[in-house]
Amino acid sequence: MASDRDYLAFILEQLSGLDGISYRQMMGEYIIYCRGKIIGGIYDDRFLVKDIPSARAMMPDAVTEIPYEGARGMLLVDKVDDRDFLNDLILAIHDGLRQLLGD
């Protein structure tokens, strides 16, 4: 099932206060980038982010879901209505990826 463009628009609006947010459509779903790094995506109208320590620290009780068959589990973001939380989460994931990747 492909994700609805209205849900993408909603998530992008929630993240509009951050610099460097972009997306790429892929097979009916949307990969979300922050400053060139993949931080997650929209799959079946669910906002899922990479399961890394910085994301877990902000969402310790997050449910792990599979975005598509054969993929690694990702964390379901259930507080998409909380713009401040969402922006902090995305920045934490971006910074966490920079630390993990050493750049």
C-alpha cells in the first residue's frame, strides 16, 4: 500500500522549522533526509525512523516495525502531532548518525 501524499505533507510541515529536510519518493513510499542523511521514512502512512541509540533515548518505549518485507526494523514515531518533540527527535537522529558514521 502506498502512502498518502497528504501524510507526507503533514510530516514535512511538522519539520518545516528544520534546515535541510528533504525527501525522495521510492515505490510509493517516502524516504526522509536531514542534511543529506537518511533518518527514516513514511511507509504505509507511518512515520518510521532509524533504530539508533539517540532515537531510542528519546523514545524508549517505541514500537519496532518493519517498513517493508526484508527490511530492518525501524521505530514508529507516535508523537507526530508534537512539532517540538519531532524536531528534537530528527536532530538527535541526525547527530547520532554523524557520531556513528564518524563524520
